[in-house]
Amino acid sequence: MESIQKPIHSLISGIAGVTVHGSENVVVNKIIIDSRRVLPGSLFVALRGTQTDGHQYVETASDLGAAAILCEKLPAQLRAGITYIQAQDSASAMGFIAASFYDQPSKKVTLVGVTGTNGKTSVATFLFQLFRALGYRCGLLSTVQNQIEDEVIPSTHTTPDAVALNELLALMHEKGCSHVFMEVSSHAVSQHRITGLHFAGGIFTNITHDHLDFHKTFDNYITAKKGFFDQLPKTAFALVNIDDRRGSVMVQNTKARIETYSLQTLATYNGKILSDTLTGMHMEINNQEVWFRVIGRFNGYNLLSVYGAAIALGESPEEVLTALSNLNSPPGRFEQIHSVDNIVGIVDYAHTPDALENVLQTIAHLRHGNEQVITIVGCGGNRDAAKRPKMAEIACNLSTRVILTSDNPRYEEPQDILDQMMKGVPPLKFKNTIVVPDRHEAIFKAVAEANPEDIILIAGKGHETYQEIRGVKHNFDDRQVLREAFSSFHSHKE
């Protein structure tokens, strides 16, 4: 992208509650939130984060040549030649400023956001695949990866910060993308990462227990999700799953056009699962029968929301259903890996109680005999601890055998997390539950114990190719380890 230079007055135009101390004609060439990256001519944004307060680094940014400072609290001494922009909320103001700096890229593409506890990645990825199949150039912003057509840009958060997000959108537009599909996390709404963006539509998948480490209460979590729909313009569509009892709550205050989807009741877009097997799913969508490659009731909802969004964007129902029938699941979302002697391995990102229950119930429906279901599951460290015993309880109640293991322990002791999970194991399930802290060893143990036709579920990490321990990301891919285990044990399974 070409270098950008914008005067302050053009960036703050229309932002309420902003005061400027110094010249509004000062030109800035970058927006920076990390003071160590400030270069002469930068606009430094002092953000109040969960770990640090950017206001502590205003002087550092000034020393490094910042042309302007965006802050909530002015420093005791204002330096000559630096313009200070004071806002009630730096993060919110930064959203609008970033959008202006990159010439409102979200208005130049058709931007659709997907929010909810489970299904965000699948729905955003299905939309990306679908619209490419329909002949559009597309961008994707997801947990798995950011993508411009076939070019992959690794992602570090579900939703990047407002500056990175607008830069990506500008790049996507520059490379000819007409449509962009993105996951919108509750954190992104609360932290104003999507403030200033113009959405053509929003999709709500479902809401269950998650991220209470950040939001503190379930009500706060719901409010954050709802905040996305509150921001949608009247030109947008708001598509919600009304089988989730909070679906209607999400759109109570939206100005957008409300549309609904359901597998259970009358909605704008109705679906019915006719059959579901390990090879595919047969569904009826708005009275049209279609066979899909993806499986599971949860994917029934995902496909229905994608269909609804495409129709809301003006696409032909017949073309949409034809293209959808050829789509595959995103990496690490109910991804199947089979051994030579037909043990079925399933790697899934399920890291919430509801997601784990959905996956295990799907597996239960797919069983056709006395196959064992061996579930390997852990819980991430420095995250919502309340779900740990629930995850273990669900795994035990819906599996033949359970191996509790380490996920991403981060800065917690893996054994402490596993001890909390063990509290959820029902007494009658103790004999079928073991603890193997080493995840590699846990996967190998499951394969060693499995017989042909058995199903091994490895839950929690899905697409991730690392294990985070004490701030270090070590190479670890559940899919790769599973394949290694299948190769190792194949000789004595013949």
C-alpha cells in the first residue's frame, strides 16, 4: 500500500466529544498503539488496556517524534509542536480515526460480521467459500486466518485492533475484493475494535457460557454481543438464530432489517435435517432438498445462516444451494482423519461446554453400533475457570472413555486445571476417566486403546498449530500428532 498522510482535522471530523490542543493542520503518517513503534510523524494512541495503560508511554512516544497524541487524560506538560487529541474513550475515537485514515474501506466493500459463542469461524469461512464460488473476489477475517482470495495472512486475534482491521480492509479493497466476511468477537465489540466500521449485515449464531474471565457476568457477555447489532445501520440486515432464546434479544434495538433462521420453528429461512451420516448431511432448506458434504446439527444451523445471508445480499437461491453443497468444513472444525484400519479421528475446536456437547451429540447420532467414543479434552489456562468441571462432566456423560489432558495452560499449572476438571467427573464415570497431562501422550494412549470403527474426539484446539506454555508457543498440531499415532499403532491393529 502507498504511504498515507492525513491532517488531524480530516481524521477527527464528525467525532463527538473530542477536543484538540494544538494545531489541527498537523499531518500524521501512521497510527500507532505501541509506543516502541512510534516514528516521526506518527499519531500515538494511549489506550487503557487490561494489562497496561498507554498513558504511561505518552512521553516515550513524544521523545520518538510523535506528531500527535490521542489520549483520555492530558499529560501535565503539553509539548510545543505536538497536537493532543483528548477523547472520552481513546479506543472508540481510534476506531473512527482509523476508518478515516484509510478512507472508509468498510464502505467500499460488502462487509458482513458473524458473532456468537460457537460457529463464527465456520459461518464466516463458508460465506467466504460460497461467494468465491459465486464468482466474487473475497476477503476473510477469522480466528483461523485472514485471507485475501488465496493469499493467507496469519491472524493473532479473532478480530484485529481497529487500525490493523482498517488497514486489512483497505488492502482487500485495493486487491479487488467486493465482499469481506469477518468474525466479530465480544471482546472486539467491548474494546471498540469494530467502532467506525460500516457493515452490510450481521449474523448471530448462538450464545452460551464463555469468556466470563473477561466479561465477568453472563449479562455483560450478552450485552457485548448485542452491541454489535445495536451499531448496525438501517441499510444492513440482522440475521439471527431464533432457536436460541436470546436470538430475539440481540435485535431488540437494532435499526437493521431483521431476518431469522431456524431448524425448529417458522422463520425467514427454515431448515430441516433429513439424514446425517459420517459422509454427509441431507437437508431441506426453504422447501428445497440438498445434500451437503459437512455433517452435524450444528452445521445445519451454520449452513442455514449462510444461505440466509446470501439471499439477504441478493443472491439466487438455486445458485447458492448448488454452491453450498460443494463446500467443506474449515480446518479443525469436525475435521475427520481415518486410520488405515478405520478408526475415526475427529479434531474439533470445541472449547466451551455447549460446543463440546454439540460435537458429542453429533457423534452419538452418527454411531451405528457399539463403537467406543474416546474423548480427549482439556481447558485453557488464564481463561474462564467455571466451565472446567462442566466440560469434564459433559465429556464423561457422552463418551465411553475420557482422557483429560492439557490444552493451552498459558501461565497456569496444567495439573491445577485438570484438578478443577476432575471435580466435574460423575462418580459413576471415574473408572472410565483418566488424567494424562501430556497432550501428545494422551493422543497416543487413545489410539493405542481404540479398535476399528471406534471414534476418537480430540477437542479444544482444532486448527491451532501450537501449545502455549508460560508465554511460549510450542509447535503442536492435534491433527499431525493423531496421524503419527495412527502410523505408529497401525502394525499391531491389522
